[in-house]
Amino acid sequence: MDHIADRDTKQSMIRGLTRTCPRCGKGHMFDGYLSVAKACDSCGLDLTPQHADDGPAYLTIVIVGHLLVPLLVPAYKAWDWPPAVMATVFSGLAIVLSLFLLPRLKGALIGFQWAKRMHGF
């Protein structure tokens, strides 16, 4: 184990954010929206050892909450919208932002696991 070269964590996480293979950066990491491919279609990296579990969902909730909650009061004061309109607008923003972030954060987490040789990578 002492002679195994370190993997670049930052680069593999950036590749994960772009939903590509953490090793080569060319192949697709996902078969669908969130289902991880069995292997990279470019370099053949086995992606089955990944265990992202609930981590990406928790990170998504934290990020979306920290982005939208501080905007609620200033937006309400600036536009003076009725509460139902505010709830609809901010709920829609939360859904869109969550759907955008979730697969990217899952890819970054898988890239981190690969770089740190976690779970059999």
C-alpha cells in the first residue's frame, strides 16, 4: 500500500461534477438521471463499488437551503408578493435547483470515493 500513487482528489471530484468518469474524464458515469453505470464506457473503470447512499441528498438540501432561505425576506420586502405566490416561486426554485444539483453532487461524491480508494475502488 505504501507504493500506490495518490489520486488527484480535486480533479476526480470535478470530473464527478460533470458526471464523467473520475479516472479518465471521458466516459459517462450515469446510465440515467441517478443510476450509476456498472463501468465507464471509455476506460472500463468498475463503478459498482460506489456507495453514495444519502450523502448527495443531504448535501443538496443543505446547499439549496443556504441559497434560498436568506433570499426569502428580502424578496418579500422588495416585491411585496402575496405569501402564496412567494411559496410557489420559492418552491419551484428549490425543485429546479435540487434537480440540477443532485446528480452533480452524487458524481462528485463518487469521484471523492474513487480518489480516496474507498469501498473497493
